[in-house]
Amino acid sequence: MNSNSKQRRKAEVILIIVTLIWGGTFVVIKGALDDASPLFFVGVRFAIAVLILTPCMLTRLQGFTKPVIKSGIILGAIMFLGFSTQTMGLQYTTASKSGFITGLAVVFTPLLQMLIEKRMPRPGNLIGVVLVVIGLYLLTSPAGASFNVGDALTLACAFFFALYIVYIDVFSKKFSIIHLVYLQILTVMVLSFIFAGGFETIRFNLTGNLLFALAYTALLATIINTYLQTEYQRYSTPTRAAIIFTLEPVFAALLAFLILHEILGLQGVIGGAVIVTGLIVSELSEVIEKWGLIPWYEHEQSSAE
């Protein structure tokens, strides 16, 4: 295994840890939203992260160049659009449908990668995408055939998360990681407070559950995860990263079982297994090509050359 492959493997293990932390937010936030309105909660969560990071940034002010500021604001705006459309969508659709539709970011990502970066995903990655979508359906078991406004908002959320994954790949290879992280978090904080003030009845009752949720989401899910994703996703590809991130509902279901004693059921277990299979197929995409298991891909590659 060459150094690039080792670096990619290390990065993708870290992205799995990032996804595990994200999976924990479902359990943590579930109770916290009884005490706080959603967008205001997001604003406070990101404000805590900004307060923690600001002293560190005071010695790095020279790094805030115009291109870095522009890129950080773009990433932050896309991140906010993903959070806000998902939150608003949950008011009109079921949690299971929201989980499935959000997971469709894995479908948008290779398409956006081709449009924005002009890069074609490996066929093994695309096979992994198909398996992951099937697994997501089995895991979340979306009920209800009608497509409503909540589903549309959640579909927009999936698109924005996919767009974020691709632009992380673009910007993280060009600019300072710590400056991008800070600007993203600052942008989400500002937009969350603006939209909370304009679109929701603000609630904020400081309880033990809410304090724990803010600590978990601000420190782990915001500061650490935003840094790790921005730093390490560039060593993978957007499509592979999107497939890894679909482990989020698997981890969420496992943690809900362990902590909240929620029963997943046989179909959910099968769905989780199919998602993991899709991840493994994506990880082994180079081996699949080397063994010639996708002959049409080799033919296309040789023709292109």
C-alpha cells in the first residue's frame, strides 16, 4: 500500500469517527429541543463554538485574506441551508422519511462532483451508492407515499449537504483549514440567529439536558467535527466521503438502542448491514477495477486514453 493509500485510509477512518459523533447528536438533541426552539438552539450551539475559537484566531488575523473569507462564508452558508431546511422539513414530514431523504445526499454528491470538479467517480463508488440507498430505505422505512412540502425541504437539505461535501473538497485544498473552520461556524451562527428571530417563536429554558446537548454539539459535533471534516475529507473523494457519512443513521439507531432502548427491528438491522456493505464496496473500488470485475469501465478508460 503506497503512502497516498495509507493517508486516504487514515482520513476515512477519521471520517467514520466524525460520522459516529454526528450519529450521537440525534439522541442528544432529541430531548434538548423540548427546552429550546430549533434554529435558536443551532445559533447558541455555534455561538459557543465561536467564543471558544475566537481567542485562538486573534493571533492568526493575517490569514483572513479575501479568498479565504469568501470561501469560508460560502461553506458556512451552505452548511446553514442544510441545517435549516432539514429542521423546517421535520415540521411537515416524519422522522423516518427525513432520515431517508437526507441520506440521498449520497446520490447528489457524485453528480455535483462531476459538474463542479469535472471528476468521474469510480464505478465501485457508484455501486456503493446504489447499495447505500437501498440500505437507507430499509433502515429508515419511510412511511407515506405522498410527497409534501416537508419532503421537498428535506430533499433540498440533501442537496445542500452534498454541495457542502463537494465544496469542502474544493476549498480545503486551497486555503488554511483553521480559518475556513472559524468562518464556517461564524457564518452559521449569524444566519441561525437572524432566521430564528424572523421565523420561529424563540424558546430557551436552561436545563441539565439542554446544557449537556449544547456542550456535546458545540464541542464535538461543531468544533471538532467541522475541523476534522475540513482537514481530512480532502484526502478522500466527495463520493467516498458521502458514502461514509451514510453510516450516520446506522450509528444513530445503534446509540438510540443502547441509550434510549429504542428497538430497531429486523428490517432496520438488514438495512444497516446493506449500508455497511455499500461502504465496503466503495472502499474496495480500486480492487474491483484491478480484478477486472467491471470490464466496461476498463474499456471506457482505454478508449478515453
